[in-house]
Amino acid sequence: MEKKSRHTDVSRCVHCGKCTKSCTFLSKYEIDIGSAEKLKELSYHCFLCGKCSEVCPVGIDGRQVILDIRRAQVRENGGSPPEKGYGMLLWEKKDYRFRNYKNGGTESVLFPGCNFPSFYPATTRYLSRLLWEEAGIGTVYDCCGKPIAELGLEDAEAHILEKLDKSLKDSGVREIIVLCPNCYAFFEGRLSVKVSSIYEKLAELGLGQPVEGVVRIFPPCPDRERGALLSHIKPFLMEEPEILSDSQCCGLGGCGGVREPALAAGMAGHYAGTDGAICTYCGSCSGNLARGGHKDTEHLLVKILGRAERADTKSSLVNRIKTKYRKEKRV
């Protein structure tokens, strides 16, 4: 039985309707975070974006509530998700198929994750070379394990983190430099090595260029409330950014799109046909907003590095596969 705290005790729900109004999933089924039995039936329909948690007046963490339900259902189902449709994700991510440590071998390593190299392969290669040439920093390709964790596979999640931590330590790594807000949030306090953001490292090395003008930023779900990664980005912004808060999620959160493809498409297409550039700092958000029809979607890291690459929405899996075989040339 999951240990309940005041933040996951749905009996405290006052049924004010704020979470329902802020979430297309809850709204579709006319339920709220206090609808305990219905949530058990629909746990894999949730995008785990945390919007309900943001607006709850009594402090219920709806995202954690749903994740706890999924974990209980996985245990009851013998260690597998009770819902079908996740075969490809499990095949790739449970024991990450495209892991590559042959470009590491240094105390600090770049950890691009899996989403940024999927959509921005040229910038990934450029950044890897830049950090090697400027600071002798290697690169390792691996997955943090968050997609598996969000399916409720708690034992697999622990195994992934243990294996990852051991692989890093065995390679002599003392610091990983992450690009992805999901990796950054997921790793917090869970690895024995130091976790830094790429924006901290670029600032430390005096690399990167300022971004002129007021940029409109679509914040990724894991950084929306605390803005930890955004605080590392702001020194590169010449003016205070406009933070977009009128969309729930990019549509890729929590694997909810498998059960709710129409809702996911609506999230991805929220800005389709609108004018003006939208900046993100999550590879998945960039790629999915572009897929959804907003072609003028930019990644802030790409801009800071002075590159012009746009999200490659057609070859994302192929780009990810290629990281397994990449061997950087070092001079």
C-alpha cells in the first residue's frame, strides 16, 4: 500500500472544480482529483503535467496521486502496466537500447539524454565537439529512466538509476551536464555524481551568446512550478521573457497520449496557426509543438549556441538510434 501524505490524500478534496477547469483530461470525464475510483479506471489517461497540483487550493499533488495509482496497478499486474500500447517504449527505454559510453572517459561528461539528440542531432554533435575542444568534456548517451518511471514501473525505475549511477562511477565520472529539464528534475538527489545544467556549464566556461529581444517561452512541465532550469537560462536573455501559461502540456507528458490521442493532438496543436516564435528548452516540447503545426518553434539552447537548426520531426527515432554508434573524433 502506498504511503499517503496530506499531499496525496484525495479525501481532502473540496471539489472546487479548479483542477477540472485547468485539465482537458479531467474536464473530458467531468471528474476532479478527488474522484478516487474513477481515477483508478483512467490513471493511464493522465498526462502527469501537474496542472491540477498547481491550482489545488488544499495542496493535493494530483500528479503524485496518479503516479501512486499506476505503481499500485503495476504491482497488482505482476510488474507490467495493466494497459497495452507501451511495447515500443518498454523495448527501447527499460534497458536503453542506444546507450553509448565510448565518448566518455572524463570526470565531467555531457549527458544529452534521448529527446534533444532526437530532434537536434547536428546541434548535439556541435555541442559535444565544443565541450571537448574547450574543456576536455566527453559525452555519454543514455536515458534517465523517467518514461519508465511514469508508467509506474517502480522496480525498473530503481534498477535504471542504480545501473546508470554505477556506469557513470565506473567510467570515472564525477559530474554530468544535462540538457533536458526532465533529466534535470528526475535526477535531483538520486545520483552520487554532481548534476549540472548545460546552461550553468556554458556560463562557467564563458560560452554561448546572448539572446536579444523578448522571447516567448513555453515552459516544460517538470520546470514549470520551480523554474530551476529557467533560472540558469535567464542570464543569456537580454530581456525578461514572456512565459506562456495558456497551454496544459506539449502532449507528450506521462504517456497520456497513448490513451488520449485526440487530447494529445490538441495540446500539440494549441499554437498551430498563431504568429510569432515560441521558444522552449525541452527537446520533446520543441518537436511536438512543431509536429502540431507551430513551425516557428525554437529551442533556446540552439539559439544560445548560435545555431539555426530546427526540430527534425521526421527522423527522431533514426537520430536517436545513431547515437548508439557515434564515436567522436578527438584531437
